[in-house]
Amino acid sequence: MPVCDHCGYEWRRRDVWKKLSVQARGTCPSCGQMQYVTAKSRKRGSMYMLLVFLILIVQAVFEIPLWGSIAMLFALAFVLMTFVIPKVYELTSEQEALY
Ligand SMILES: [Zn+2]
């Protein structure tokens, strides 16, 4: 789980979803300090998004029906949100440029 750079509070999975999944920044539930997802972990997170394209390619090559690939995308999104994102994300008090 990501840890607050300011107070050391360990974020709950629910906080990560609620605050970080959309904007990649949010206030710490413990101390209220604005926290940003580090550029490094954002890049790492976006690597996993490449898996989505992989599924689309696999779907095209093997002619998997559309509902099959939609089901796979939902399963992948679920796994990413539940296990990968809270693990990969690290927090910092300073906003970093992505590139
Ligand atoms: Zn904090």
C-alpha cells in the first residue's frame, strides 16, 4: 500500500481507489497533506495498461467474440485496481513532471 510521504500513514485500498485512481493525487486521509503519485510509479502503472492493447490484439488475431474480450478487459481492470495499483503506487508531497 502507498505510504504518505508527510506523516507515514499507510493508505487503505479504498482511499487509493477513491482518490488516486482518477487524478493520481489526493489528500492524505490522516494528515490532510496533498499527496501525488510519483512519476516513476505512474510510468510503471501505465506499463500495465499496455496489457489492455495486448488483449485487443489477441482478440483480433484469434477472432475471439467481442463479449469475450470485454469480459477479459473487465477481469484485467479488476486485477489491476485490486492488486497492482495499490502495490505499484508510491506517494510524494511534491508534484513531479511525468517526463
Ligand atoms: Zn499523511
